[in-house]
Amino acid sequence: MTESIQPTIETNATEYAEKAWETAKTGVTGALHEGEAIVRTNPVGAVLGALAIGVAVGYLISQREPTKRERYVDQPLEDLQSLARSLADHAAKQAARGSDAAAGVVESLLGRIKKNLNF
């Protein structure tokens, strides 16, 4: 039973593929003629459009991968320098707060000493 169905399936698939090919070929030919008509009526716009597309494609292609040195040496060093700067800033702020606190303690001690010595 499957043997009698197989040839009709192959015939239908072949006919379908041929129709799809003809439809695609007709569509491409029509699009080609329409594009040609647009270029003939507006050549400056067509050239500028092609230039814009070329620039966009060139920009996308020019995005290069970083070298091994950039990826494994330069970038980690930059990250480490940024971290060191951040830690140094934090330490400086904490030292400023600590010096203010230390100055307050020294003033308090001097006040007590002065009070005890009766100056």
C-alpha cells in the first residue's frame, strides 16, 4: 500500500518545488526591475543609500577582537589600577574621618589636663 502512495508524493513534491522556484524567480525578476526603475528615477538617492549601507557594513565588520595581550594583560591591569584608585580614595576618606576623630580626642585630653592643672 505504501508503494502506491510513494510515487504520488514524489510527483507532488517535485511539482511543488518547480512552482516555488518559478514563483521565486518571478519575484526576484520583478524586484530587480523595480529596483532598476528606482535607481533610474533617483540616482543620487540610490548612491547615497548604497554609501550608507556600505559604511554601516564596514563599521560592523571593523569591530575586531582584542588581542591576547589586551585581553589578558592590559585589561586586567587597567581593572587593577581602577580598583587601587578606588581603595586609595576610600582610605583617604577614612583617614580624614579618623584624623578628625583623633583631633577631637586630643582636644578632649588637653581640656581634661588643663582642667586638672587649673590653668
